[in-house]
Amino acid sequence: MTIIAPGAEALPIMLEGAGGGGLNPWALIANGGKSLVTPAAFGTYGTTRNYNIYSVGANFSIKNYAEIYFDHQYLSLPNSLSNVVGTNSSEQSIVGGKLQVYPGNGVIPAVAVGLNAHFVNDTIPDELGASSQGVDFYAAATGIYPFMGSKLLVDGTLWATKANYMGLLGFGGQGHNGYTIQEGISLGYFLAKDVMLGAEWRSFPTDSLGAAQASMQASYPGADLKQSDWYDGFIAYMPNHHLSVVAAFMSLGNMVNLPKVSNNANQNGFYLNVNASF
């Protein structure tokens, strides 16, 4: 028996374009089950104290088995940081795919594997000694279980990645060009058949920009390029098979903090995602 959300098939789309929460892909298919191929368009806007991110893309669900997706992201930088890195933005395109290898049955969760190929504009990766291209691999296990008179979605995700800040600042760095294993967890409780309240966590490589950080500290004492774990708390509205809307509070922690020059610690904010399938 394939696991789907009770009363809804148009699921949220995560930041990189796959069906899932804001931060993690789920082993469920975003818009599956309506026809052989279901196209969808999505958009995301996120903002913190110093950063804004915009993304648009397309997701093609193949029954309940697979997704192919494209996402283009634009991250605007604070002026104080733009003056340091020589650009006011970072842009990347992501081409990815996800295959559900087991549909789930009873207490056994659905399982999916996928990959994301990232292509980032060169300016910031070059400045940091990172690569402007990279491929992430992931595996997700997702179950929906009875809980307190309703349903609880539980997801665990493992990543093999070199990405700096989800790829927006390139991949790897001097002395850190190997893959690391990172984790993610999503929990979602169905307040109603079409409303989910949830929370997520995702980890990132912490030391890949260590060489760039050491170099920058000569000019910017206290420079901190270590990536924080990301968290969010979200509410998703899935009224029918063609639409999902997600609003969330997110906590991104440190994002290239240069004390007294560009204070980018404690980046908290919100995001909004809309997914419309046809």
C-alpha cells in the first residue's frame, strides 16, 4: 500500500525542488497518482534579517514512483557583505530527480533515493576557494502513522554532500573536497486532513570553508564561515490535489559573519512556498 497524505496528494515542495518539507525531501511523490506525468510549478520566497531568497521551478511527478525537477534560486546579500565578496547576489540552478524504491506498508516507511546537480555563478565560490558545481545524493524514509486521533508524518533523510549553504556558496573548499554525510529530520502532524503543522532540522558540513575563513580573518578579525544547522517550524495547507501552500519560521544561524563589518549571525526569518500542479 503506497503511503500518501490523508486527503491530499499535492504535497509541499522543498527549497531544492523535490517534494518534501522546506528543508528535507520526503520519500513521497509531490503530485503523484493523478496521471502518468503530472507537471507542477512552484515558487518560494524566504527572508531573514540580512538575506532574501527567491526561487522558481518546475516539478514533474511520474505516477507515485518518481520526480524530475528544476529549481532556480537567487540569494540577495546585504550591502556590507557585497562590498567584501564583490557581488550583491548568489544564483544557482538545480536539476534533480527522486525515485521511490519502496512504497511503504504498515509500520515500514516509504523509501526514496535522489540526487541534485547544482550549478552556481562563479564569483563567490571563486572568492572562497570552492567549486561552482556539485552533485548531492540523498536517501529519505517517510512514514505516516496514527497519532493522537490523527496522523503523524515522520521523515529521516541522509545526504552525501559537499555543499556550502545548500550550494549557494559553492561546494567544498581548500582541503575539504570529499563528501560528508549529513542528516535531516521532519515531523508533521495533521491538524485536519488538509492541514499539517510541523518542524524540521537539517545539518550541513561545518569546516569546508576553514581555509577561506583563516584567510579572511587577517583582514576581518573574527570572520566566521562555519555553517550552522538549519531549523524550521511550518504549517502546510493542502486543500486539493492541485495546490499546496506552506508558511514557515526558519532559523539559519550563522551565514558568513564578519563581526563589525557584516554581522550575519543569528539569521532568523520566514518563508512561503506555493506548489500548483496541473
